[in-house]
Amino acid sequence: MGGFDSIRLDPGDTVIVPRKVEKFPWLRVVKDITQIMFQIAVAAGVIIAAY
């Protein structure tokens, strides 16, 4: 049903293999930064409320 597996290579064809691209987990990083900021804010609120 198409795709790369059904393509036949002929003599003289050039095969280009791209470099391995690392995917950066943006959503995980944003979630971690948000959690850290929330925890800092809660700790600061507790410290301010205690004094």
C-alpha cells in the first residue's frame, strides 16, 4: 500500500539517510518547571504565613 517498502531502487539511485534527530520532551520540561515554581510558591506562602 505504498510507502518506502514498496519503492524499488535502480542502479545509480542515491539513498540519503538523515542524522538521528533527538526529540526534546517540551511538555515534560514545562510540567517539571511549573511544578517546581508551584512548590516554591507554596513554601514561600507557608513561611510568610508563619511569621
